Amino acid sequence: MMKLEQGQVWKQGADYLRIVDWSRMEIVYKTMKDLSTRVGTQHRVTKKEFCRMLKDAKLLTPEEVTELSGDYGKEVDKDEE
């Protein structure tokens, strides 16, 4: 049984799926071709539909996400702004 959490990134074929928001019944996710650009489209589906989509997808570790996206997911230090 998989546990879905906000911020998870899944690799499905050539696309990355990032969970933007989740609730008991629905998932808002963003599809991206490249994690470093953060460019993609947002979608809203039921949790059941999303789980079916993930059947052949791979959950990326936070380390893999950081490696693929550069600074994506890291907090920006206030002094650097």
C-alpha cells in the first residue's frame, strides 16, 4: 500500500508528476518534462484515478529530486535573496 504525500515526485515514462495538494478524495498534481525548469501543467483528479496512473511509475527519493532539479525543493536562505 502506497502512502501519498504532498510534495512527492513520481517518474512516469518521460514525465514527472509532483503532488501539489491532496485531500481525502482528490489529488492536485503537476506534470513536468524537466524538474529543473518547473514548467508544467496542473491537473485535478480523484485519489483513485491518481493511484491508477502511478501503477507503472517510480517514486523518486528526495535526493533524486534534488539531483534532477538543482536547487528544487531546497529552502532559500533569506540572506541570499
